[in-house]
Amino acid sequence: MTPKISIVSPMHNESACAPEFIRRVTTVMDAQFPNYECLIVDDGSTDDTAKIVRSLLPKHPNVRLISLARNSGQWAATYAGISESTGDYVVIMDSDLQNLPEEIPCLVATALEGQYALVSGKRNRTDSVLLRQLPSRIANAILRWVTHCPSKDMGGFKCIQGDLARKLHIRAGQHRFLPILIWQQGGSVVDVPVSFPARFAGSSHYGLARFVDVFFDILLFWLQTRCKNRPFYLFGRISAYLTLLSLSAMGWTIYQKLWLGIHMGTRPLFLGGLIGLVISTLFLTMGFILEITSTIQHKVCQEKPYFIRSIEFRDSDNAR
């Protein structure tokens, strides 16, 4: 039985790329995987993106337009598309045609042949080495070192088992870490080489500030994954190490006072030890508070980070 493929593509002000993207995706999928759906998630565009996609729906029965009520960010748009998908496999790709629709069959075939939970497109980048490639390589290297996930390219083109993808709870910025999220759930991850041409039209929505955001996302992601189940352990260990260091410093100054007669009241080492004890107590308290917060979080339903205004497809009578 041919599997159903869901293609999820967030769009924000991509009116120049939308028609060509839909044409190429539908051409490829109609020929090779006719049992598919293409979910275009309009992330609060202020141009004619939604209007253009809407006008193409009568020609393409497998295309659906999901319109978010406001600009919620790429991560929320990706989350919305995954949540609304129904396919056996979910392909996540950019709409600017830097991820080639013609390479979708390669990702899907690899997933089917190897029964992989996630197939990641490892981009053959030809863009700026200093401004784009180097920061990306550093970020991916840090993520592999921190998480031990084997994927060498965390961003971009992905094919994920549908059931597993829909079980993910994606937080802000975590759309960049899908291979890690799948890997941490015990899923198998593999890379396949893919092309990475220039944008089909328009200009990139990303600047240098994005790479700063990525590194902060990495730090936050590490803290979230380490603290997710037992935050008290992480902050408790930090508090314990800091307490040991502070007591050692204070003990040394006390030894110098009692046996060497060196005054310790105003010595920086002794004062530093006192400050360290106060900070270690704060870390311990923080861990306790986060432990309680984590417990509460697991008991309440998570509010979705987006609000869908409408979902449209060819039969307008069935749109909602």
C-alpha cells in the first residue's frame, strides 16, 4: 500500500515563490506519490501570499491552506502544519525553493527503505562561507557534542514518521532541533545529501541576528532538555559544587587565621566564599521551584502556540 505523504511548508510573505512552489511540489507528488497532501501554512503574511495560494486551490485538490490569525513565527507555523497533517510521513520544507521539491522522493524512499523515524537533508551549501556556512557548521557541531545526535544538519529539509511527528510538543525555536527531539525519543535518524540553491525569488528573512538567536536557542534547548524531568538534579548539582568550592575557600582562610595569624575578615577569598554560599542557596531554591513548576506542567494541558483562522481546500463548502 502506498503511504500517504504530508508536505508541510510555512509561508510568510512568499507571494513571489508560492505559485512556483505549489506547481513543482504537485508535479513531483502527482507523478510519484499521488496519495499526498500539501499543507501551506500562511504565518500572518502581509502581502498576497494567502490570496495567491487560495486562488490556486481549485486547480490542486491535494493542497490545503492553513491561515494563522497572526504572525506566530516559523516554529509555530511548522507545529500547526504537523498537527493538522494526516500522512504516514511528514515532509517539512521551506517554501523559497532552497529545498527542492524534486528531492522529496529521495527523502521519502530513504525513510521507507530503512524504516527511519527521521531523514534529514544534509545541505550541499554554496552560499557565503563566513556569514552562513561557518555559523551553521559551528551550531551543528555544538548540538552534536551536547546531544550526541548523529545528524550533521539540524535545519531545513526533513521527512518524519507521521505518528511520531504529531506526538512532538515543539517549543519556541525547537523547529531547528527536530532530529534531536526524535533522537531523544529513541527514533532512528539518518542524513541524506540534498541540494541547497539560492532562493527562487525575493530576499531572505534571515540576517546575522538570526545566528545569535540560534546560539541562545541551543543554550536554552540544552537547559530545557536537562531540566525537563528533574530540574532539581541539575540546579542541585550546581549548588553542591558551588558550596564545596565556597567552603574550601573559607576553610583555607580560617586555617591561615588560626595557624598563620593572617587576618581573614576583609580578605577577598573569605568574602567570595560567603557570596558563593548565598548563590548556592539561591540555585538550590531555584531548582526546588522549577521542580514544582515542572510537576504542575506535566499535569495541565499545553496551550498551542498558534491560533488557526481558517483551513481551506478545493471544495470551499468543506473549508473550516
